[in-house]
Amino acid sequence: MKKMTFALCFCNRGFMPGELIYGAREDMIKAVTDAGYDYIAMDADLTRYGGVETRDEGRLYAKWLKEHEGQYDGVIFSMPIFADENGAITALQDAGVPILMQAYPDEIGKMDFAHRRDAYCGKFSVTDVFTQYQVPFTVMKPHVVHPLSEAFARNLRDFAAVCRVVNGMKRFNVGCIGARTTAFKTVRFDEITLQKYGINVESIDLSELFARVKEKADDDSKVLAKAEALKNYSDFSHVPESNMYMLAKAGVVLDEYIKEYHLDALTLRCWNEMETYLRVCPCVLLSELNDRGIVASCEIDMCSALTMRAMNLASEQPTAVLDWNNNYGDDENKVILFHCGPVAQGLMTGKGTVTEHKMFAKEDPGSGWGCNEGRIKAFPTTISNCQTKDGKIVVYASEAEFTEDPIEEAFFGCGGVCEIPDLQNKLIRLARGGFKHHTSVGMGHMKEILKEAFTTYLHYDWVEID
């Protein structure tokens, strides 16, 4: 995987101690590379002290940035001293990627004119002008921070996540395989709204998937390879051979769609035609895709696929779509989040077991092989989902914890107990806001990362449920 790369930009101002910029360049390069990222920086000899001060220097930097377009994921604008706002906005107004504003702290004992930075104040000068020009930027706590500090290491990690979300959500392709599940109006979405935000939907009829599946032979090399991969992925010891090969064929077809349409994510009509005609339930296929980093939601829940992708980009870990399914005894802040089996095994306590879907087995025995059953492990999590409404994407996010609380063995599918502070009030806000019975989950607390990416750069409407 290509390392993230940041373009570095440093400020200058005529009467300030410009010599401090040299040290800032060394500090920032060390901070970025120590964190495991790459950087690009304009030759320091091209401007006074290697900083940007005048409009001409700003134009020079903007030209250099344009020449390196596509080579950087974000810009770090470092203010070792009070910045010249005209040079700064000229340099960065067309950057086209997230911009992190970093300002140096002053030090007690170094407040004489030769050492005092005044970046605490200068940062406001820059952010004010960027706001006037409507150029989005990111600011983080603390207001001033040294690049070699622990606080900046955290800022840099979070900014990298913001960049991944923004750049990954700005333009991407998602496959919609099948029509909306008839019984679920709750998962309706507006394709034109998504296109406004750069999200391209490729719609594929389920009948075509069926036709492709039926064209494939059990001894096809791709089918055999997929069957072996699936058996290594989860426990298939209970699955009849014919159903095993049918799942493998469906998995090959999904891979073909991903390649043909350059899909970054997909959502699938998972019931009940696949069970009726193919005699399989595709949960384990979606589970395996999610573990591969290809976001896959079930029940044609396009909106969950979007927030799953955002959290996958932020965390670089698998995500899942789950039902708000059951209360957990009398604890009003705990809920069992569940789905039949599309949960990535990276989120589970161990390897799953592929079973027959109990709901389909009740009416049509033998039709639902493919649930990947297990339990969700304990980890800090973020819950998020969205809707399309009046031409806008409306999104929420909150933070919670999956716990080690047990769920009885008779509980089918893949579930976990999630503890969510002030859950009852959040549920009321979700119900009043018209959000669905699904939520998506990811590993780690990333609400502020999502909020920054969604609101500052992607222009989604944000609903606060905390």
C-alpha cells in the first residue's frame, strides 16, 4: 500500500525571526517520517528562509503544488512564526486537499524579539482569511503545538485519517446488485443526490448475477480457487458440497463485478431470491469482502455502505452493518447489535461457522446455507449511518464500546453487546430523525475524524445525537 504523503508549506513574515523556519522544516520532516508517512517540500532556496511570505512566493508555491498534483494526500501549513496571510492564501487556495494548520508554541525564557514566535496570534490571521476565501482547513487541539510532541503525533494521525476519508469519499464507485428488498422501504436512497457528492452508483440486475452463476461449472479453476479460499476463511464443515460450490460461484461473480465496474463498495439484495433459486445465503461472501477491505452491505442498504466505507478509510480496519436488534436485559445503555453473518471476521472473537439461515430453514429447509455465525469481539467502536434527504446526505456518528458480555448460544447469526452512553435519548433522536433500523460500526473512536471530513470538506449535513 502506498504511503500517505503530505505537502509541507512554511510561512514567513518580514519583521519576524525568519531563521526559526529552518528548524521548523527539520522538525516537521522528522515528525512526518517518524509517523510512517512521506512528504514533499518545495526547495528551501527558492524563497527567503524557505517560507512563503509575499504573493509572488505564494504563486511560486501554488505553481509547484500544481506540478505535483496527485502526489500528496494533504497539506501541512506550518507556522513557526506569525504568518503573512496574503502569501498563505495565494499558496494554498487551490490545494484541493485537506489542509492542517499547525502553529508553534512560544517558550518561557525565549520571549525576546529574536526568539518570540507569535504564531498563537498569527494562526488566527490565517484561518480568518481562509474562511473569507471559503477555503476549507483543519484545526486541532491544542491551538499551538510543537511538531515533535506527542500531541502533534496524535494530530497527525487524525489528520491522516481525515485525508483518507475525504480523498476516498470524494469520488468512488459503489455497486447496487439487485433491486431494493421489497419489504424494506427503510433502505431507500436517492441516486441523484449521491452523484452530487461524487458517489457513482452502478446498478446491476440480480437476474444477471443468477445467469452468470449458472454458467459456471463446479470444476472451473476460479470456482475451485474461491471454494478453497472460503474454506480457509471460515468453517464450512457443515455445508453440503452443492451449496458450497454455489457460494463459490456467487463469490466469483461478485469479484467479476468488482473488477469490471471498478467498484470500491457494494450492496446486495440478499433475500429471498438467492435462497429460493440458488439455495444459498450470501452472508459469508459479504463477510469475506469486508475483511478484504471491499465494503459490502446487505439488504441493498446503500447508506450503510457509505458510512462503512468512510469508517474503513478512517480506521483502515473492517467495518460492518448491523441491526439495532435487542435490549440487553435491564441495562438501558446496552444493546445487542446483530446481523445474520456478513460481519468481517476481523471484528469477531474467532473464526466463524457457516450455517443454514434459521429464518429461511423454518419455511424452506436447505435454502439458506451461508450465514457466518459467531460473536463480535470487545473493542472501542464508532456507530454511524446516513440518509439522503431533500438532495442532501444527512449523517450521524457517536462513540461506544463493544463489551465481553455473553450472548446465549441459541442466539443465531453474529452479534455483540454494545454499551452506548445515554443510549435511550440517542435512540429517540434517531427515531425522530428518520434513521433506519441499521447502523454501521467500525473499530476505534473516530467521531471527530468523521465529523471533520463530512462537514468541513465533503459538505454532508451533520446530525448531533450525543
